[in-house]
Amino acid sequence: RKRRLDREQWRCTGTAVQLAINIILAADDNVDSTSSGESSLSKQSTGRIILFTNGCPNHGPGSVASPLISSTDGSNNSSVSSAASSTTGNRKGSPRQQRRRAGDVVDPVALAEASEYYHLLGKDAFEAGIGIDIFCSGATSLGVPALQALVGPSDGYTVIHESLSLDAFSSNFRHVMTKTHMSRAREDRDHDGLLNARDESALNKLNGVILDVRTSCFVTPTSIVGPGEVEYDDDRGVLPSERLIFAKGSQCAAALGLTTNNLPSADMLALTLTRLRIGRYDPSMTHTLMAQVNDDIHDIQHLGYTNNHAMFQIIARYTPDCNSLVTRVFTHRLPISQTAHQFVDGIQDEIVSLVLGREAIFRSIVGRGATGDEEITAVDRNRDEKLTEDARKDVFATIHRISSAFRLLGIRPDTMSTSNERSPSSSLDFAFPPQLAQGLRLLYNLKRGPMLGIGPLLSTDDRAVARSLFMRLPLDDCLLLMAPTVWSCRADSDALRNPVLEPVPPVTLSCWDNCILAADQFDHLYVWSGRKTFGSEYDPLREACKNHLLARSQGRFPKPRLLFLKEGDSMSRRLTSRLAPAHGDPPEHQLAYFPALSSLPQSELTTLRDKFRFYDPNADPSFRRWFWEVASASSKAGKEGSSLCE
């Protein structure tokens, strides 16, 4: 009964949000008109709107529902101020009720129009200093791409919960309200209501967080992925509040004999500065940057630069309250490789996999060659799958080109420093940089996971939320979104007295009968029990796995869900489907990658492999088969896709 009633609700989301914005602005004007002061009047700076909804917008402006829904009542009621109104008493099966149920079906055309409408509405709210976040639940489609367009201008969150009555909702709500805040300076106005022209401080200009990326003049950023928008205007000089410190720096430079005439140079700033404007302050927000070293690096000696390192300086400016400005500066330099050996040895595989993975996810949302301004484009399921397929091909093309370039260099594995555990005689070491081995497996798991995988691994809403989080969360969280981290606890007499969790590869062959697995998949935590550990005497081991996972995920946003799984249950596929199908590799390669398999008797090893005998290697190839299909000299992957670095 409850589910049927939920499906009959009107949700005038656009009208409700517009009304909330008007209420905040009216309160703002009221404070402005009633305040008094000797020299100026202060206007309220920021506001927050939290939207709770149990379904998609299905009525009024911003509706994503089938057009049939708009004809049931004849007109839109602009006075509705709630995203979910009361139900009606229509009889079951009546034509009117059947048309109303179409509101649970998201129409692609309506979704695209609603996304544009919500983007403009969210932009108006952000310009007024209002941030928007959305918490939703429900058993039907939610139209998340449209809701994300609403929170996008203020870089808010859209979070899906099974129920808003669970502890996870309370934790996530607390995080959004206490850890993030709008960053907008109070507008100082004189008695006539005009902006005080005498005050040239940055507080009169700051709306959002300003993030500057300054690089050496021979380094050109080619791609930035993350929240916010890149500012392309020419007025990106030194902010008024920073002129004093700039003057002091110029004095120090002059004392050292450095030329400071005509500084700051507008041409130099345009050459070395990339500025982003982010909607809010969020300590968990991250960006990835791809850059290239220009060919003229050796032609700038006369400018006084050294070519051994490239400099990167990140400057973040935000307001913790309405009357103060915080500026944080982080400066780092990276060595410039002089040889191919130095370049390969300096690779950090996890960083590379994240940078390439984010670029692939970005392309799966907006397509190749698109910019961040086009992220509001909503696509239907068919086009989403087409863009996702193109992004997978781009991943394959990138790996193919890296492998081809590595083999052309002729670098032998035994001449390079590597901490990889694989044997240096492995054929993979001659076809792909060993320093990128772990990153290669992360990209393999990404392409077969729910964000880029083939088929309906997740609903459109869940996939949109996962992609949005992947584009902004810190490194460790993103790595868990790419591939789960797994630990194994053997159920023997020693383990019962002192449980020990050992890390194991996230592959299917880690599902032993006499082991309990603890798996961290970022948004889900799994305690999986093998068929020989179902007894209550092994509950202490399950409790140890549970405590280990909860300790790791403490304070994580969004709060993950903990599930207990048993081998053979249908729910166990939540975990096993995310494990790489290592059982599809030849036995010798299985043992090389997972040496612990050699400790199993041959009978148990055969039984372990037989668990996955119903396996189609063409639908889900193993890592080695997939790699050689992509990286072999005869592969067409390099031509079918476009490199993620282009």
C-alpha cells in the first residue's frame, strides 16, 4: 500500500526550489532594510537549501516525467511549495490513475529540458549565495541527472539512500551541513544601497572558492577534471587583497638583483595561470590536472628559469565566514626527466590510473572533446551506453599506445627499479611498464565496473551518483571506487584465538571455502563467508572482519552500507561480480599472480576453480586475455579509440 501511494504523489520540485530561493532572498532584503549602521549596511551573504524527495520531479516546471503526466490536471499549479503532495482517491485501474503512474517513468526529452531548467535555477541560486544539496530515496527512477544539474552551480551533492530513516542518512546529512559551506563575502553597502566603491578588497568580489593553478611557463595544462568551472576571461590579475604581499615580494626580488619592471606581467599571468571558480568550500574536494611540457623548454634560458624542475603552485581562496578571507598556498616542484628511464621510474601508478580514469569518466558523461560547461547535457539510456562504450575504447587506445611506445623504447625490465612482486621474466614486463602494473589493473577493474561496465550493472541514477563522486573525492576513495580492497581471514584453530586479516588480490580465486573475506568497495562493505564457515563458532571471525571494515570507513562520506554475505546466496554476487575473473587465466599465471594458491591441496584448488565453471570469457575476459587483446601489435584498439591524454 505504501509503495502504491508513493507512486501517486505529485512532486513539484522546480516550484518548491524556486519558492525556497524567494523566501531566502526576501529574508535577505528584510535584514538589509532593517539593519542600521554609521557608515554601511551589511547584506546577508549565504543560504542553504536542502531538498528531500522520494521520487523524480513529475509535475510543474522541471518535470522529467512522461508528457502524459502534465495533461492529467490541465495546468501547472505554481503555488505548490512541497516536492511531494498528498495522494488522491482515484479508483485503482482508472485511466486517470494509469496516466498518473507514467510519472514514475523518466522521459529522455523531458529530462534534457528539465536539466537545462534546473541548471539555470541552480545558477541563479548560486549567484545569490545559495547552495543546494539533495537527499533522495525511492523505489522508482529519480531523474538524478536533472537533480545534479540543480546542485551543479554550487557544487552540491546528490545522495541516494534506501531510506531517509537510516543512520547513513543522518551521517551524510551531518557531513554536508558541517563540513561544507558556501564561500561568499558580505557585500558592504553604503546607506544608498550601493556597493562601497572605496573598498577594493577581494571580499567584495569573492563568490565561491577561487582556485589558481600556476605553472612554469614551459608547462601547459591540457585538462582539468573536478568540480567548478575554468575562468577564461582576461582579467585574472593579482587580486586587490594580494597587492601588498606582491609588492613585498617584488622588493625582495629587487634586493636579490632580479628584474621587477612591469610586474605583474599580464602576458606572463595569461601564460602560467589557470583559474577555477568552485561553488563551495569542501575539504574532500579534489581535482586532477594533465599538463604537457612545451617544445620550447630549452629556448627560455634567457628568462632565468632552470629546466631541471617544473613548478606548480596551487592557491585556494575562500571565506570561512562573511568577514574574513583565507588564502592557502601550496607549492611543489616535479623533476623533468632527461631520459626515458627516468620518466618510467618516476611514474606513480595510482596517480596515473586516477588521472586517466577521471578523464574516461568525464568523456562517458559529455563525450569526447567536450568541456566542463557541457556537463549539464542529459542523455537517454541508449546515448549513455554509446558514450560509455566510446570511453572504454579510449581506455583501450591509451593502454595500446603506452604499450607500443614502451616496446619501441626497448627498455629491459631488469634495468629499471621496481617494487612489483611479479617475476621480471613475465611477458607483461616487456609489453607494459612494470611501474604501471597496479595502475593497469585498476583501469581494468574500472572498465568492467559499474561506472564503465557493459550492461545494466547499476541503474542510471546510481551510475550518475557514482560518477559524480568519482570526479571529486580524494585519491583513496576513488581507488576503492575503481577496485575493491579485500582481506582474507582463514578459519582455522589459530585464527579463532587470534584472527588475522591478510590482504589478498581482488579476484575470484580468493573465495576459498575455509575463509571469510572482508571487502571494502567504498559505498559497500562486505563480510563474505565461505561454505565451510557458516557455523556460529566462526562468528568471532566475522565480527573481526566487521570491526576492521568499520574502522577503515569511519568518517567516510557517503557512509557505506555493511552487508553479510554467504557463498551460494544470490546476494553474494554483489561482491563476486566486482572480483576480477582470475579463474579464466591459465593455472601457471594464476599461481604467479596469487602465490597463496600454492598452499591449497590440488583437490581444493580444483574445487575452487569449479565454482566459476559457468563462465563466458568473451563477455568478461580475464585480465591477461583482455590485456593482450588490447596491447598486441595486431590489435585495432589504437585506431578505434582516442587517447585519454589528447
